[in-house]
Amino acid sequence: MNQQQIDRINALARKAKTPEGLTEEERAEQAVLRRAYIDSVVGNLKGQLDNTVIVDEKGHRRKLREKKEGE
């Protein structure tokens, strides 16, 4: 996600709040851009968590792992 796309998301959000609102094409564009933004944020968070380690009281380091169902 680049700054130009974020600026476009913000421009569409501002226009949606005006009395004229968004056209159908702009609504579709807004939905695509929002989905790309959310996917970007989730991907960045997963990358951050993949590189996170926990240090226990004995000084042992271990990587975070996904929680399994039932834990």
C-alpha cells in the first residue's frame, strides 16, 4: 500500500460525507482500496509477530506460535 492509495482512500471517505456522496464506481473503488489496506495491515502484523520472541523467567527464548483450538 503506497501513500497515493492511502490519499485516495481518504479523498473518497471525505467525498462520501458530502451531500453528493459517491458514485457506484467510486464505491467499488473504495471497497477495493479498503480491502487492500486491511490486507496490508494484517500482513505487516503477521510479519511482526513472526519475528517476536518471548523470554521466560529462566532466560529461555522462544518464538510465538499460533494458538491451536482448545488451548
